[in-house]
Amino acid sequence: MKMAPGDKKATISDVAKLAKVGKTSVSRYLNGEFAILSENMQHKIAAAIESLNYQPSQIARSMKCGRTRLVALVFADINNPYSIDVMQGIEAASQEHDYTLLVFNTNNQIERECKILRLLRSYQVEGVIIHALRAHDDNFKQFSLPTVSVDRQIYDLPCDVVGLDNVQAATEVTHYLLNSGFEAMLFITETVDDIQPRQKRIETFKQIVALNQPCIGEVAELHDSKNAQEVDRIIAEFCARNRGMRKAIISVNGAVTLNISLSLKRLKLEWGKDIGLLGFDDPVWASVVGVGISTLKQPTFQIGYKAFTLLYQRMNGERSDFQTVLYPGELIIRESTE
């Protein structure tokens, strides 16, 4: 008789008792060691398992072999489309190697990140793929699990790193806008605060503009990218300062691009006509809003797939020097910058 939903979960002892066999025989059955079990015993154990609706603990069974086949994914912001796209690549690679993913979201909170890192050992994960909050992060002091960092190097944490070649990407974006005849450019970013990709994109932008005078290049750091008044003010002031010039806005990521596009609507400015607009990341909607928005597309699936591949090698004894793997971005030109 099967247990009711509210009943206590059946154990291997319950199966053995109902089948009138030893726990060792049940364990052998569950591990597929049928050759040393009689056909009659196999039938009795199978019937007991079905009757009790017994579900063996995969984690407990794995731990007996010294492996849980669990990997932790820790993202700074799981709501960011970048994180979701990278996770798809990680998931594809993990399935190929028969690993299960435990996904954690720090929600951009350093205390939350610290708590998650402390908990990982209790979950018996074999390795960690992380999109850390900051490059200089005290949360990783004495952190010893095999780790791969996505998007940024974490100082004082020896690990492989996989991400976008931000210098190449920012160089391609800035030169494209210069060659397209834009005379004044505004790079809008979220708070930089020790976040490497943003630092590299902005530094590269400034260096190229400095070598291409009299082109004007400005950087605006948002305190809150969702603050409509702040975004409106920054864009309106930029346009007023550079009246009569061919202007363009560069956005640091997809979330900021969305808020900029909403601001331009409020300010009654049309991208592709009144002002140029180009954003890092390539969300699906960028191709369909207005006349389309030019983007710098990151190879997010490839980044995620490579991150798991490197972690798998480390979890299985790889001891070579740590790698930094940077992929080039792809410039997608749409009418917002033509």
C-alpha cells in the first residue's frame, strides 16, 4: 500500500522490512547490482519500492562515493538578462557531464554574497561558478573550493576567469561611432565601484576619445539607473551642451539601455534621427523597438559553456596555470546609429 502524501517519507529500512530482505540487498538493487540478487529477491524489492513510493536520496548516494555532482552558480543579479543567458551555457555543459546546478542570487548585496559563500560547503558542492559583486572582495579570503569567475578577475582568489574582451568591445564601439560621424558621445553607466567590465569599457572609451579630438566624450555614472528623473536630466543636459552637433549615447548594459530608451521617449527624442543610441548586450527587444537599437552582443552562451568546462577540469584534478579566457563581442548595427 502506497503511503499517503502526508505520511513520513519511506526509508531504505522500510523497503527492506516490507520486502523481508536485508538493507544491503536493497542497496545493491538500487545500485544496479542485479547479478548477485536472485530474480525473486529483485521482484520483492521492486514491489516494496513501488508500494512505499520510495525515492532514494541521490545526494546521499553520491556522497558515499565521495562525489555529489553538485555545482553552485552564484550571480550578482539573476534578473539581469546577461546572467540568464550565461546560465544557459553553463546548464548545457553541466548536463553533458551529468552535474546538477544549485543557483544562488546575491541581489547585488555584499552581505548576501558572504552568507551564500559560507553555506556552500554545507551543500557539499564540488565547485563554484560565480559572478562576483566586486573585483576586490574580502568575501573570498581563504575560499578554497574550485572556482571559475565569470566576467571579472577577483583579486587574491586564484581561479580561472571567463568573459568578454571589454577592451576590444569598447574599442570597436567607439571607433564605429567616430567613423559614423558622431561628434559628441555620452557613455552612461551604472555605478562603477570596482566593477572591472565597467571600468575597462569606460577607460577604453576615454582613451580613444582623447586621441580623436575635437570629438567630445563624456561619462555619466548613474546613482540609480531606475531613477527616471536622473536619467532624463543627464540626457537633457548633454543635448543642451552639444546643441547642433551629431550626438550619440553609449549604454553600459542592457538594463541601462532600456532605461535610456524610455527616457528618450519622455524627452521626445528619436534614436536614429535626433540622437544615436548603442548599448552593450543584445536583448531581444533591441531589434524591434523603434527603428532598432545597435548593440554590442556578448557571446554569453559560449562564456557560460567555457566556464563550466574549466570548472569541470579543476574538479577532476587539473593543476595547470589558471586561465583568463576573453571572447570578442559582435557589433550589431541597426538604424539607431545610421
